[in-house]
Amino acid sequence: MIIRRLEELNSNERSVSDTNWTSRRLLLAQDGMGFSMHDTILHAGTETQMWYKNHVEAVYCVEGEGEIVDLENDTVHPITPGTLYALDKHDRHILKAKTRFRMICVFNPPLVGPETHDDEGAYPLIRAEEAGARG
Ligand code: 9YT
């Protein structure tokens, strides 16, 4: 069994930040669950364009207010606590945080740890074996 607490992740390599967000990576590929799980804070006022070509992702909002723009069909959906979106078709999208936004994110295949967005808003596909024994 794995027990892990958010406060343990805030100051180690499982806490990854990019310009618009900080992601605490609770479960990673090397934990052997078949998915990764992240507690992500998006900063107020930010707009982040993403396209997870290599992953599917489900995102559950637990704090804050904003919206998602589905760039596949130019629709906009409000996102508030209790709303889930699932990128089952690798959908290109923009996430707009009106306030500080807190999301629980699940990725398949799982992230291995250090990934940040590339120019297209994607994460590269890194296999756990390539990443070695990253914590
Ligand atoms: C909601 C959101 O930003 N999802 C992307 C994942 C997040 N940036 C992370 O955990 O790396």
C-alpha cells in the first residue's frame, strides 16, 4: 500500500511548476498503478493551451472557477468544483482560470515525473524504464 501526503510533495521532485501552474504528482508511473494522479494548482488569470497527443487525461475541479475552450469544436464550458472533463479524444483545449483553480488530474499512460509542456502543450511519452529510479 502507498500512503502519500500532499505536504510531503511540496518541496521535492514530485512538485513540478510551469509558468501557469504547479503540479503535485501524487502517483507516477513507477508507483505501478497504470495511471498517474496529480493535484494541480493553476494560477488565477492564466490561460493554458494544451494538447495531450500522447495521453488521455481526466480532470476533476475541486476549487476555483474558470472555463475550458474545446478547440476541436470551438465550444466553451464553465468549470467549477464538482465538474469533470475527460480528454478521451486527445482534444486540443484552453483552460482559463478566473481564480486560483485546483484540479485533480489522472493521466494514462502515467507520467514519470519531470514532464512539462512542450511547444504544443503536450507531454512527451517517457517510459518509466527510461526515467530510471526517479522518486
Ligand atoms: C488541469 C491541468 O493543468 N492538467 C494538466 C496537468 C497538470 N499540468 C500536471 O499535472 O502536469
